[in-house]
Amino acid sequence: MNPALQVFLAFVVGLGAGIVLPSEGALHAVEPLGTLWINALRMPILPLIVMLTIAGIAKARDTREAGVLTGRAVLTFLLLLVTFTAIMTALAPLLLAGLPLDPAATAALRASASADAVTAGAQLTVSGWLLSLVPTNPIKAAADGALLPLVVFALLYGLALTRLPEDVRRRQGDGAQGIADVLIVIIRWVLLVAPIGVFALAYGLGAKVGAPAAAAVARYLVVTSLAICVGGVVLTAMTLAIGRVAPKAFGAALGPALVIAFSSRSSLAALPVLITGVRQHLRLPEPVIGVVMPLAASLFKFNAAITWALGAVFVGALYGVELHAAQLVTFGVGTVLLSLTTPGIPSGGFLVQAPLYLAVGLPVEGLGILIAIDLIPDLFKTAINVTGYASAAVIVARGGEGA
């Protein structure tokens, strides 16, 4: 059976069992399993993000002959991510306002969640957030689970690494990539037992919140899927306007790849077909196709700009945690930065959000719930990621015409 389907079924069974057969004894027996699974997922994430950031910057130096094109591509990724993340961070609380949840039930759910998350979020202010960006002690920042200071340190380390002799840079870059590969293996092991952890989390959700939890989940799924579709339409319109390509040609280039992406839930599986379509129907320059599209497949997870904020607001509603301006700003900045370091593994986009959830005061247990119900949204996420690859290539090609 498909692993994603296994996890989804575990969530459905666990949620149903919690709603129909809530038991204090069963809750005490099952809840620790969910907590253990979440803790195991959190364990390798911070070092993985640091190593991927360092390795990515070190490798970027290897493509000096395509440096200008690479720079334009990364700038395009960032501009698109910042634009859509800002919009969705502002809209998410409105789109998910008024979820049918009992305040007493959400308070009970919050009481069983990670205390460190709620404490961290309560202490967050705009001035404190700005001061925290530069860590006085990176090791302490890692021990405290502080994400953004570590990302800043990793960026500075990687940039400094590019100023060293090539052999030193290559050794350290390869070493960082090697550590990241080991950590990804550990994460894959943890994901093997995801149905058990998800069942435990879903049972707790059903037992404490009851039937309204199912209605809230259904609304989240509908809102997220529709938001991705609307985002795809807006992105396509921007691409047609900026890139000055014919809608028919863009549709012909993108269509077959979207079918593969939607059916396989793998953007990489759709990439060869997308490259063929872009080459045949859009006739983009070969350097753009050869550099920008593989780079987009590695770095550019456009769905994060639309879905991460929705997921955070949904989890906040489930656990009764309101996200204020400072938390939303932090989450938006983290979305842009972390989406570029998302590992290419199942649920990788959720895993890298764990320290970000802690930073804004959201229980990381909520990520387990999002992983479990991602089967349907992931179809649309994969499709919009592929759309993002094509859009970025068109925009970069258009920007380079006058160069």
C-alpha cells in the first residue's frame, strides 16, 4: 500500500476511534507514542537545515560559468516566494476564521502539547525577533531550538566558505552534504513508523476535540486545495504577462507535465516531460533550460508560499494558539528561507517547519496531523511546484533578453 495512503488511513481510524470510543486509559497509553514519534522527527531537523544550507552555498560556487544565470534564477525564486508568502500570511487567518471548535476542547488539546512551544511564542516580540537574528552563541541557539539565528549563522558560514581555496571549500561542502545524507536516512527510518505515530496523535485529537475536529479538517482540506488552485492561476497570469508568452503555448508546454505530477505526486517525475514541453512549445534558450529548471527542482518549492501559512493557522486554531503580527512575520520569513532547504523526501516540507513552529509558539504535534491529512493537498502541491518550475524559467529567460 502507498505509504501516504497508510498514514491517511491511520489518521482516519485514529480520529474515528477517538471520537466514538474516547477513553482516559487508552489516551494515556496511546499519547506517548505520538509524542515519541514527533520527538524523533524533530531530532535531526536543525542539523539537517544547517548542513543543507552550507552544502548548497558551497556547491553554488561550482557553477561559476553559469553564475549570472544562477543568480537571476535564485532572485526570481525569492521574489515569487516573498510575494506569495506575504499575501498568504495575511490571508490565512481570514480564510480559516471561525473553525467550529469548542474552546474548552482546544484548551485541553493545548494542555497536552509541548510546553516549550507555547512559552516561546508568548515571549516573541518584533524587537526581540530582530535581536535574535544574530546569535551570540550558535551552539546555545541550536540547544534552544532557535531556527532563524541558526539559518543566519549557516548562511554566513557558507558565504565565508566561498572565499576559501577551492579544495577547502569542496571538502567542507562535501562533508556537510554527507552529514545531511545521513540525517535524511534517519528521517526515512522515522517515517517508516509514521502510521503508528499518526494514529496516536489522531486518537488524542478525536478524544479531546470530538466530532468538530473532523469538520475543521474537512474545511482545511478544501480551503488549502482551492488556495493552491487560485495561486496557480495567479502565477500563470503573472508568467504570461511578464514572460510575454502565448497562453496556448504555455498550456501546451505545461499540460502533460501537470498530468504526470498530479497522478504521481512527484515533481521530479514530471521534470523530464516539462523540459521537453518547454523546449518544444516555448523555445526557451538552452542555457535557461539546462540551468534554471534543474535548479528550480532542487530549490524552488513554490507550494510552501501558499500552504505553510494555512497549515500554521489551522494548527493554531486546533490548539487554541492565536498567531499575532510578530509570529506571522517570523513564520513568513522562515517560510521563504526554509522552503529553499526542503529535503527531497516524503513530508520534507513539514519536517523542516518543526523548529519554526516552536519559534512562533505552535505545538509541533500539529505537524503530525498535517502530515496525515496531506494526501489530497499534496496532489495540488506537486502540480503547482511544476508550474513554478516553468514560470521561473520563462521569467528568467525574459529577464535575460536584454542582457
